[in-house]
Amino acid sequence: MIVVTSVLIPDGNVNAKQTILCNMTIVNDGTGSIKKGNYEVCLYSKGKKPRLIRKARIENWNRISKPAWRLIAEAFKKLEIS
């Protein structure tokens, strides 16, 4: 699983109180092969009880030739966040 967390850092001061804005998870659903992966992508709201905002799917992802950052970028695209 990959978790991407968006954090607000006031004035860029890493010592200030930080606020989580949202989380995205990318989970391998186990239906792919060694070379190709299928993933469930979920975007969650902030808070003590995060709620699902959007959900998407990535299929036949070439995990051998494409790095994790490309998978994360594809997840944003699938969630229609640009």
C-alpha cells in the first residue's frame, strides 16, 4: 500500500502545528501479475473519522518499468484531480 498525505505547514515553519488536509491510498488488489498490477485508489477527507471522497481504479499498470511516482501521478489523474 502507498499512502500519500497532504499536510498544511503554516508559513513553511516545520515546527508549527501542522494540519493534515487529506490522504490518498493506493492498494494493490492482488489480481495482477508479477509484471502488471491492478490498484484501488481512494481519497479520504481529514479528521478523526475520515470519509471517502473519491474512488478510482488503475488496471494493468506496468510496475516493472514505471516508478512509484508515476503510479501516484496516474492516481491523481484517475481521481480527476489536476
